[in-house]
Amino acid sequence: MREGFRNQHQRAVLETLFKDTLTPAETKQVMSMDIEKASIIEERLPNMIRWMDRHGPVALRALSCTMRHTGCQMRAIPTRL
């Protein structure tokens, strides 16, 4: 797939998580990640969402920071971080 996401639900979840924490340019980068990066984020989302239940907005900032330093950079990243 061109955008790297297997379905619209996956994309919608990311848009919801990042709409208040990323700039429009960063959001565009997230939406255009390749398959490998998208799968890493997919693996991390359940844990981050569970953590958010306990810690609120702090988790969104942490996830946003993680995305900036891993998923949004155009470089090779390991299969598991």
C-alpha cells in the first residue's frame, strides 16, 4: 500500500492520537510511513493506550516524541525497538 497502512482503522487511530500533539507536517509524515514503520507503531499502540488510561496526556506527548525520533525519520530502523 502506498501509505503503509493496511486499513483505514489503523490510520484513523493514528490521526486521533496525533491530531493535538503533532504539527500538520509531522502528521503528514506519520500518514506516509512505510509498512515496516507502520507495523512497529501498530505493535506499540495497545500498550501506549493502556498506559494513557493511567497517565492521561503525558502518554500522548511520549508517543509523539517516540514518533518524532523513530517513525517519522527517514532512516532504516530495526524490526523491533
